[in-house]
Amino acid sequence: MPELNNPAIVAEVTAMSDLYEQALAENRIATLDGLFYDGPETVRYGVGENLYGAAEIAAFRRTRTGGSPPRRVLRRVITALGPDVATVDLEFQRTGSTRIGRQSQTWIRTDDGWKVIAAHVSLMADIS
């Protein structure tokens, strides 16, 4: 069984998750591209799109006018699964919306640092 939640690994991935959230909020496309693993194995399921491979994910970002809608993170859980894999799961709420969003990311340690290799974003039904 891999060691769960080594504090040093959790701190590293927390910093990467913070960087991702900042880049998303500021629509820093180059930073976002750099945070994803650059390979065909990378997958991102979005609210309205399924993207396979780093090239599709990068192309999607460049066609999305204005970037991601502003959001506030409500809760985040980071789980380190040994020294080289971690998950980041968070709940968020977009500005002006009552809907709750969810984001799951799988991060892997590479020779170039931590990278997202799988991501899923969804919105729950409006409960208001």
C-alpha cells in the first residue's frame, strides 16, 4: 500500500493546485498548458466538452473567449498516493450562480515537475 498523505507531498501538490487556480482566474493560458501533462494520455472532461490529449486541451483554451468564468473554491481535498501521484478534488461556485461545481484532477510527478494527467469538471443541478 502506498503511503497516504505524506505532508511534504501534500504541500507540493497544494502549491500546484493554488498555481492552477490563480492561472485559471487570470486566464494565463501558457501556465495552464504547462500544468497539464503534454501527451496523448491526458484527458479533460469539461462541463460541455470531452478533450483527449494535451493538444485538444490547449486548443480548447485558446477558443474559449474570456477564459473560465470567475469562481470561488468552497472546499478542497488533496490526497497524496505515494510520492508521485496525488488527487485534487474541489467544490466551487461560479460568481452569480447558485450551482455548485466539482473538479477532480489527478496529478503525477514527472521529470518536469507535477502535471495534471486527468481532469473532470461538472456542475450540479440548480437547487434554488
